[in-house]
Amino acid sequence: MAMAVKYSDIIRKRSGRAAYSIEEEKEKQWESFIPNEQFNTVLRTVLHSVRGNDIDFHKSFWINGTYGTGKSHAVAVISHLLCDPVEDIKEWVDYEYGAEKYKIIRDQIYALRQNKRLLPVKIEGLMAMDHVSDLPLVIQTAVKRALDERNIECTVETDFDELIAHISKNEVIWDDLIARNPSLRAVASTRDVLINKLRSKDMGTYQKARDAQRSANFAILLGKENIGSWLVEIQGELRQKTDYKGLLILWDEFTDVMENSIGMSVLRALQVVAQKFANKENDSFLFFISHPSAFNKLSNEETKQTDGRYHRMKYNMEPVSAFKIMSRKFDIIDPESHKSMCEAFYNANDQLLDRYTQSSNDPQETQSDLQKLFPIHPATANLATYYATVVGSSSRSVFEFIGQNEKMEQFLESEAAYANHETVTVDYLWDFVMQVFQDDVVNYGAVTERYNTYNQHVEDHGIDTLAIFKGILLLNAFNNIAGDNNNDLIIPSEENIRNLFAGTQYADAIDESLDWLNDEGVIQRAPGGFFSVQFSALPSHEIEELKASLESDPAKFRFTSMILNFGDTATQFFVKKFIQKNIRQYVYRFYSEMTNDSLLKDLIKKDKQRFARTSDLFLALLFSKNNAEMAHLRQVASESS
């Protein structure tokens, strides 16, 4: 083998996306899935619902997670457990759930399958829908395909059948429609061609025919507009002719539907189906798979309606598992050279492996996964997986950062980068996700505004300072939207900033760059060494005046509650993060330790009388600044309740 002169000589990117397609899964592919506790929680929910002995729990499912979390693979496994012959799932179930601690869930699977088997129906994305009226046909086509694949004959007619019947009975009308409608004539020049295409279940032709009918201002009252009733009819025939008790309609990439202009109309139509399925006599279920952004258009009322009809389940990606998934994007073609360079880097920066694998249940395996990602810096890999989990979307995620990134390509092809043992630092990630941040002013306006304001000034000072500046902004971006997750790896502290660039060409420039960024007012160093970018509607001189006035009277903020009640920051955070879905009228106040417990209890009683009606839910929210105060306040709460 020729001597390597660039990283692309020792590694190459694997083609394809690290995604699981429910519609295109290969035989036995589902069996590669390894259950974890998150999956088991979802599975328990599904088993409980499908069992049907708890009518309040008997409803459809909606799982959401960012791209690459494994949600589609997880749902595929569930569909096989519910739909395959028992003998086809037994080996997997007995292997994965053979341990005594899994006896309950193993027994639940087998107990359910003694009585129920569902027919899987697969739909993916928007399909060819242009209008909500296309929804019945999309579902009917998918159901008929599922029936045909299993050689199941059902006499229930579809909208295709009824439209064909209408054309056959009204020849003159349809000959005239074809003659006067160029769009329809382009796909079906004669009535016979039109009928043949409809018999082949050509949805595009069906839509053209319906559009032509609408443009002529006459209605074709098809009998299957109520898709829920049609599905229940199919369910009835399945019960008569097969061992299937109902349908499991899996709709992957449902995000594409919800983000389309017809998304809310389609969801409302599906709500009716979900409501019908929830009736005790039915054993059919919808199972949507989407990105969290699918819920963005839902109002509070629509969210409540959705939660009433679906078990809404979150499917997260933990960074430790994400490293494993990411590592599959790299194919190491020169293991010896890769191992040599990787060991040289981590031997010189041995603290990094421990730092970024500290939350793993199997640190050794996780460290191995992280090393396979070299030359991606471990801090970059960590933030990339954080981006995929918290921010990313199906179109721009951690996997596109590796696989569809021009700057990454240039790095791998750079002889200089290889010769200097450079790594992919976090500034590459900032450049990749910046447009996503620019488009989301609410969550990232503070960091993008800071970048846009100072970008050129920082670049003029030096490319090393620019890279460090971008890294600080990334930490702030993630910390600002998810700081409540208590992830100390995303806090914009000096320690984290140094770890972002440890072992890189920028490491020696950190001290000078941080001092310069502080002195120039680009991002100022707060007490404790934090370089935080905060949202504020106040001009900087007003902020400084306010800080001076607060420092002059420290008694104003003697207790933690005084800080929480200053301004509306704590109020907005609490309402946004914790109380959005509360249905009952409520009143809340912030409290903390006071001079003595009697004063605190008396204040809570008085506030309840003063601010809350008898019908209100009154929330006394107790906050502490350290563990000792927390323990004390827990005791106060226990005594007071």
C-alpha cells in the first residue's frame, strides 16, 4: 500500500445514510436491533395499549426523535413483534429478553400474541398528496398493497374502484372532461387509458381526474370519503378470513406531512381515524414516526387533542450511542496508519477520552467508538451528537455533517492537514449549522447576532481567535436552549473551551484569544471564567448602570427568591419549560430560604390568600443555591404538606 499523504488515504466515508427505512427494510434486518431501557419503555406502552383491557390506555402512537436516534428501527422491531408469526420472533425475543429481569416483558409479548396479531401497513413521507382529499387514497393504496403482499382477498372497494365505476357509467361526461382538460389528457388520452391507469392504482392519474372534476364544478360523491369506516370494514374482513385482528398503520417520516401546507388538515382527518380506532371493539392503530419539529404548528388546544388520541413518546439519542452510529460513516481502509495517528493524538491528550465518555455505561466500548471517528476531535463529535439530539433535523444533522459537507471533504483531502496531524475542530461544525441558527431567531438570535456583529473584527485579529470564537458561540447556543439538562459539557466555561481545542493547532492561542475577546468586549469573561452570551433587550450602558445599582444595595438580593422574582426571566423560563400543558387554572410564586422557617411558611400562606382563588392550583416553588439548602427546603416542604 502506498504511503498515506492525506486522511482520505486511510479512511473513507461510507455511502448512504445511517438511517433505517421501514418501507425498504431487508429480510431479518430488524433483528440487529439491541434493546435498551428507552426502547423497553416504548414497548411496554405499546403492549399495554394493544392488549385493550384498559380503555383509557387503548389509543394510537406517535414517537418523535431527531434524525439518527434509531426511532424507525425501534418501531420496525415493534411491528415485527406484533405482526410476524410467533415462531419468527421467538429466537430474538428469547435471546434479548431471556434474562430473569426481563421475564415480565417477555411474558407480556407472548401473552399478547396468543390473542392478537396485527397486519402491518407501511407509509412513508408525504407520498403524492396535494390535498387532504388525497389522504383516503394514500391509506387505501398502502392497505391494498399490504393485503396483496400476503395474498389476502378483501371485497371492500376503494376510491379507485368507485371512480372507475363512475367513469364507466358516465362515458359522455368523462370523454368531454378529457377533451377539455389538457392536464388530464396528458396522462390519459382516452377514457379506456384512464380506466386502465386507475386499475393499476396510479395515484397521479387519480389526482388529475379529481382535479378535472373539480375544475368542471361537479362533485363525485365517492362512498369511501370516511376512511375510518373503510378501515374498520377491512378490519372486519381480516377477522373473518385470517388470524389478523386489526391493522398497524406505520407512517414513517411523518414530519414531511406536518411541515407541508396541508399538514394540519391531514392531521385533523387522521384524528377522526385515531378516535375510531380507540373504540374498545377495534384492534387497529396508527403509529406516526416524526421529528420533534412536527409539533411546531400545533396550538395548545391541538396539542391537547393529539395527546388525547395518541401515546406521544420521545426517542432520544444519547451521545454515547451516537458515537457508535457516527463511527459507521467512516470506513478505515488503512488500519495501521489510522491506529498510529489516533494513538499519538490520544496519548498526548488522554484526558479527552475520559471527559467525553464519562456518562457511558460501558466507557471502554464508547472510547473505542470515539477513536474510530478520528480525525474528528472528540469535542467536535460530542457537540455534533448534541446538535443531532437537541437541534438537528432530518435534512441537516450530524450525519450530513460528516457525509455531505464540502469543508469536511476538503479537510480529508488536505495534505497539509494530514502532515500537521490536524483534527476536525468545532469551527467546522459552527460553519455547518450556522444557517440553521440564523433561521431560528427565537432560540439562537443571541449567538448569531454576536457572530454577525463581530465576525469580521475577530477574523482580522486571527483565524485561531475566530475558531475559538465560533466554539464559544456553539457552547452558548446549546447551553441557552438546554442548560436545564445539567450537561456540564456544554457550559461555556474556560475548561470546556480549552477542551474544545486541546491537542489542536489552536491550543496555544487560547489564553491570548480569550483575553482579547474579553478586552474587546466581544464576549466578556464573567466571574468563574464563563464566557456567556445572554439575551437582553437593554442597551449595554443601561445594563452596566443596572449592575452598579444592584451592587450598591446587596440587601435587595439577600435571598435566592429575590433574584428569581427580579425581572421576568425566571417566570418565562418556568412557563415555557414546565407549565405549558397545564389545564387547570394555576397561580405560582417563587420562594427560597428566609431568616427562619416560620417567616417562609407564613409568607406562603399569605401569598396563597392574596393571589389565588379557592379553585386555583397554587404552586409554591422552592429554590435553593446549594445542596444544603435543598435538603433543608425538602424538610420544610415535607413538614408543611
